[in-house]
Amino acid sequence: MSAQPDHTARRALAQSISVVERGGAPADALIASALEHLRQAPPGAQPLVIGITGAPGVGKSSLVSALSDQARTQELRVAVLAVDPSSAATGGALLGDRVRIDERPDDAGRFVRSLATRGSGRALARAAAAASLLLEAAGFSLVFVETVGAGQADLGIARLADLVVLVEGPEGGDEVQAMKAGLLEAADLVVVNKGDRPGADAAAERLRSGLALGATPVPVLVTSALDARGVPELLQQIIAMGASRTADGRIRRIAAHLVARAEGRLAERIATADGDGTLATLARSVSEGEMPLTGAAETLLGDGRSA
Amino acid sequence: MSAQPDHTARRALAQSISVVERGGAPADALIASALEHLRQAPPGAQPLVIGITGAPGVGKSSLVSALSDQARTQELRVAVLAVDPSSAATGGALLGDRVRIDERPDDAGRFVRSLATRGSGRALARAAAAASLLLEAAGFSLVFVETVGAGQADLGIARLADLVVLVEGPEGGDEVQAMKAGLLEAADLVVVNKGDRPGADAAAERLRSGLALGATPVPVLVTSALDARGVPELLQQIIAMGASRTADGRIRRIAAHLVARAEGRLAERIATADGDGTLATLARSVSEGEMPLTGAAETLLGDGRSA
């Protein structure tokens, strides 16, 4: 584990993450330099990267905060990336300022950062993967990547994380939404939070029987972030499950970054073709029977072989 | 408007849609034949394709049903595509059988069909665009495409539809979720459904003031699918707004299909690279400093220029 960063190092890390959020050549230079640093460093344990997902309002932030407190009692260095898929049009302004406050600025073993882009979920997935590599180079051993359980960003998180934890509320119905969004199947671990409220145990039971249909049994735990009930057990379970999964974590995070980049580049191509009329021209050729569908789709993808 | 289809024609249409759901060469042949039919047909009004989106439980299906009843009183031929992003792993079985029942099988002017694939949201967007072209060739003048407001399928629907209607429930909180998912910005029209319940007018007011921040004013209507209150006004508004938007609808639907195909092909490439170890090899080259990030992402995208 590297030396405890001081305030200057924390500020530098925060600025580096801003650079990878924006992307482009400066971001690539920072990622390359983090990878260079990791190649030079003595081989050590890779960090455990935990995706925390779930619908808005289930208490993900409080749970991550409680898990961080618990991890600090074990001297683990903890970073939190809160991924907020702000909408392209408003930059999230409609929701008010959701930038997370770093509650314990004097604890050098804890680092909290919101990630938001005005771009797509892909841009967020790209930035989150890059940021996780910077956090690894900075010597953090636990990285929580918290996302609202909706949309494309979560798909990237499943690629990026060593372990995905789905957080549910105690009320019925949330689990149906989670199933619809396909979140439940991506989860390695399910947590029913707000366990102090009535219905939590029943919700856990429903989830257990629902999940019993799947191929691999998924543990369902009950927590209450309010009084930290179940939190030590959850962290223990996360670390136990993560231990067998971290072998290729760094490679997987680079791969997640590459996938998000490739998808982002296609999205850019489509947006360009949309804007300059190429897409409409292709569609018109298909409509007129002058071009087959396959050829037109390949042209759009950039293969160009059938153009 | 073409002749009223009899039971045989309806069955053939249903089977054709099953073929485009599965994709591949038979699907392409059917789409090409629908486009050929449309080229031969006398030029007429293109159908109005309306995307209906919103969170689960807001009453989208009942509202679409009420809108269809209303449209039938005006002799408009109506089709409904209910797009269900069933999860890849379970085929939606966890949710039970959600295949929509065609409630009025004897009304030849009404056609109802569920679309579901075991594939991705992109596969659904591809199938929905193709199905809308088949429905146009079959002479329907109103096509409702109903999706749950989550995930990638909706992005495709915005591309495909002439008009996107976001349905909200009367309870507070839904609008925040809709904003988070970026649904509100894609909407041309917002409907607060279940207007018989308390809070509906207040929710409409909150939405109006939230939407006032945007560039274009978005109308907010209140309906009650239960007693059809507000439904005639909503249909009138939809038709009025759609009238100015249908000019390039067919081209746009072909374009939506092409975009979904290109994205789907990239997803296949990534899945292949994931499965055969190419992706991990690329990531390892980046990790070792042997390949720049840009080159690796381009290789994955299939450009091959930097491989």
C-alpha cells in the first residue's frame, strides 16, 4: 500500500479525475501515466472495485457511507465514485446540485468524488473505468462505484466492477422494477436496505425465492444504514466474495474503458451521420431499394466495404 | 387507406412481426418486401407513430387502450406495439407472462402485438423499427409503440417515433425518476395519468414548472384512463402535433433500424472479443504500455487501422 496522500495529493487526484471526465488526449496521457506507475510499483493486491446500484431512494449513498466507515475501522483505504448520469440537455440542473460532499476531508484514507458528464452513459462508463485506474494507482484498496440503477451507465459498471451489489428498498415493487431493468441478473449480491422499516424481511424473502430461479444462488442480506445494522456482515461478505474475483481486475477495467470508448465512438459517428444528412441518405437509398439493409448498416458502422 | 385485413391477413402480419423479431436474412427479406410494396402503392399519408413511455405502474397500457378506443370512433386504423425489454437471462419469465392479449380480435381496424427479445435493447429497437414499417405497409394510420421507461430501448423509440409521449403517475417522485433517466427531455408531450387520484393536478403543475426550464415548451395534459377523461383531448393533441412531424417518418424509421443494427453489430463484436480473449489481450497490451488506448479502441471498433 502506498503512502497516505496529504491534502495536495488529494487535490491532485481530484483534478486528475476531472481531466479523465473530460476525455481526450490529456485524459489518455493521465491513464497511461497511471498504468506506467502501476508497472513500476512492486506487485501488490489490486483494489476491490464494488459496483453499488439500485433505484433512486433505496439509500445507496447512506449505505456506501456506512460501509466506508466500517472499512476505515479496518484501516482499509476507501474511495467512492458516485456516478450521476446527468442528462445531456440540462446537465442535471433540474435535479439540483447532486455533487456529493466529501464528509470527512481530514481522513486521508477516504476519498469521495462525483462523476457526471453532459454526455452519454457511455462517456460515464469510460470516465468511471479510467478513474478507477487512477484510484488504483493512488493506492486505494476499496473502490465503491455508486450508480442509479437505470440506463447504460450500469452496463459499463458491471464490466468495470469486481462485484456488483444491488440495493433494494423494503417496499414491495422495487424488485419488480429491478427485474425489468435486468439489474437483478447482473447482481452478485443483493441488499435490502432500510431494514428497520416493516416489510424488509418479507422483501428479502421474495427476492430470495425470485433469485432461486437463476443458475447461481445470489446471497440476499438485510441492512439498515441508519444504525449500521448488518453493515459489518455486508462488508465481510463483499471482501470474501471479492477475494476470488480480483485476479484480472486491472485488465478488466482497461477492457471496460476500451468498450465504452468503442461504443462512444460509434455513437459519435451516428450523431455525425445524423447531423450531416448521411444517415438520411442511407435510409433513402434503402427505401428506394438501391441499397440492402445490411450494406447500409455496415456503412454506418464504418466498415465501408459495402458503401 | 388499404383494404381492411381479414383474419388471415392479421395472422400473416403477426407472423411477419415474429420473423422481424428474430432478425437475420428472413427479416431483411420481409422488410425489403414491405418497402417494395410502399414504393408501388399510391402515395398517401404516412402513419403517425407515437412512442408511449413512462415508469412501470403509471398506467401506460390502459391509456393506450383508451386512446385506441377513441381513435376507432374516428375510423382510424390503430396498431399497438408493446415493447418489453425482457432480460437476456430469463426471457422475462420472472415477470410472468406479459404478452399482451389482443382484446378485440374481431375489430380488423385494431392490431395489438407484444415485442420481446432475449437480446438487448438494441435488438428490440431494431425489431420495433422494422415492425413499424410492416404496419405502415399493412395500412395502419396510428401506431402506438409502448415501452417501459428504462434502458436502451427507449433511446431507439425516440428515433423511431414521430412523437414521444411520457406518461407519469399522480404521485410525487415519478417525475424525478423520469428526469434522471433523461426521459423528460425526449418527450414532446407529457401526460399525468390516473387523473382521478388526488395529487394529479399538483404533479402536472410541478412538471410544468420543471419543464419551463427547457428550451421548447412541452404541453402537460391530465388524463384518467379509467373513465376516459382527457383522452379525446390527448388524441386530438397528438394528431395535431403529429401532423407537422410525419414528413420523413418512413425514412426516419429506416434510419432507426439501421442505427440499431450498427449498434447491435458492435455489441456482437464486443461479445465475440470478450469470449475469445481478444478483448483481454488488447487490454493487456494497453496495460503493458505496448499499445495506446486510442489504437486499442479502434481495433475493437473494427477499424483495424491501428491494429
